[in-house]
Amino acid sequence: MKLYDLELSGNCYKVRLFASFANLALSFEAVDFFNAEHKSTSFMQLNPWAEVPVLTDGTLVLRDAQAILVYLANKYAGEAWWPSEAHLQADVMQWLSVAANELQHGPNKARLVKKFNVDSDYKLAESNTHTLCKLINNHLQTNTWLAANRPTIAECAIFPYIALAHEGNIDLSNYESLNLWLNRVKQLPNFISMPGIK
Amino acid sequence: MKLYDLELSGNCYKVRLFASFANLALSFEAVDFFNAEHKSTSFMQLNPWAEVPVLTDGTLVLRDAQAILVYLANKYAGEAWWPSEAHLQADVMQWLSVAANELQHGPNKARLVKKFNVDSDYKLAESNTHTLCKLINNHLQTNTWLAANRPTIAECAIFPYIALAHEGNIDLSNYESLNLWLNRVKQLPNFISMPGIK
């Protein structure tokens, strides 16, 4: 399996993190994002959405970090990280939607503005981030993990851009339960980091 | 099972549409969104995110249309609409992420501005919608259905806000393959409509 990867992308890190947790062997092909390789003809034949990560496994080509997490967990990691039982799977799925939407338009976008000078509405991204962090923090006041009472791919999908929020100049120090959860994720066996995450 | 529902919400319609396709019996509780019932204490105990739809099934409470689709399909509709095989499930999942993100920040937002006078960046929503529709249209030039070579919950997740895009003053007439697909969905057995969709 090959991951088309960008070291500084939180979305790519979602996949690298899960692969490490689940002891999956990935090969990596670095995409030269800052020279727009993701918009090249050859890359867009792989992913017309012009985004990383992309996973290939034999003839299979998958885009979208959340879909890649579902694939890897379902195919190679068994029941633990992506439950097959309906109510548990849907519990995880709620957080995959958050990872696809609120996380992108909150802490990811704030970081894109502050770290990579992307032209976007910082005030909106900052406000979205605090709305999101309050909701997650409240949830974690009575839950050890995001879903299904155990670490799942929801952790891999949500952790990266929360742990990188400080690179978007977002102060998370008031979210005590969120910070305790960040530390619990960091203490999971085979946790790996990325640049920007201590 | 009870769906906390808003007739004019495309996100609620995703669930109503799937329940009809799969012959699932839902009861409905209308949420008085326009009088902010979704921000009431009692509703926010059910869903702290203050959004519809919400599904209850016994003691289970689920938010997020995509998570509800996964739950209903997994629990009550068998293999057809939400494949359990990894590569097919991930194929569908790619579109559930699109439904959670690009669809919300494209045609849903354009409609919120034009139909419901929500204060948001219409030009951005319009541009996002055309970017999205081009990608879907290209995909459908060589695919009958969005994923897994058959109608799945991806259709239920994507169809509503594409079919409602005209209410956001978005002209889809140039997207031929997309329009053919809209018609294919409308011809599926047990298709139901909602206000704004012919």
C-alpha cells in the first residue's frame, strides 16, 4: 500500500497515525504540495479533487482521509478501531463527519491562514474552532474516548487538527477535558507525532 | 424510531429519502427550526450541536445525517445500501465526507443565503458549488452511480442539496451527466420528494 503524503498535512497524518496504531506497513510517496504537484495532470488522474492524502492498494485508489481510515480499519485492523455493530459504527461516524466538516473549517483553516498564508476568513475559522472545541470538551467531560467507549478511528480523524490548533494561533488552554484527551491519545501504544505536535 | 425533522431541511430529507427507499418505518417529530426550537434546552440535551436531523431508536440518540444513514443501512437495510466489504464501503465513505463538507459549504450554503436570508458569503458558496458539480459530473460521465456500482446511501447523502441547488440560484443545466443521475435517483423504487424538488 502506498500513501501519497505530505508531512505537514494533518489529513495525511490522520492516516499515518492510524497505520502506526494498527501496525500497518505503508510506503510513502511525498507530494510536492508547495510546488502544486497535487494540481499536476498525473496527480489529478489519481485524485481529480487535487487533494492529499491518496491511498493506493493494488488497483484500488482512495481519496479522503476519513474514507482511507474506514478502508484500512475495515480491511486490516479488525473490529477494534471501526466497529461493525450498527450503533457503535454510527457513533464513530458522527465524528468522521465532524472531521470532514467542522474540523476543516475550524482549526485546519485557521492553521492554513496563520502558518501557510492561505487567503481565508480567519475570524470565522477561529470562531468555528472555539465552537467545535467547546462541544468536544463537553463531550469528553463524561467520555474517555470520542465514540464507542474505546479508541477508534474517530481519535485518528479528530486528534491531528486539534493538536495542531496552536499553529493557527488558537489557545486551547481553557478546554481541560479536551487537553486530557489529547494526552490520552499521545499515550496510546505506537503513537507517532508530526511536526508541530509535541 | 423517531426522526426529529424539519421538512425544508435537505439534511433531514437525506434520512426520509433513505427510509423510504429501504421501507423503514419512522415516526416524525417536527422541530420548529424557524422559532429556534433546535437551540432550546430540551432539544440541546438531545443534540448539543443544535442541529437537525436527530434519530432516536430506543435509548440510542444519533445526530448527523451521514451517521444516521450508516446506522439505518447497517442495522435495518442489509448489504445493499452500505456495503460491508472494505473497498466498497470506503468508496461510499468518500461521498459521505463530501456530503458532510463540500455539499454543506456549496449548494446548502447558497440555498441558506437565497432562500432563508442567512448571512454568509454567497459568492464563495456559488463557486464551491460549481467546483463540486464539475467533479461529480465528471465522475458520473463514466459511472452510473456514485459508488460501488449501485445505488447506496451515497445517493441519499448527495442527491438532496444537488436537487435543491436551484433554490440557491445555481444553474446546473451545463452538467449533463449530473442531471441524468438526478433523474436516475428520482426513478428508483419508493423515491419520495420534498418541497423544492420536482
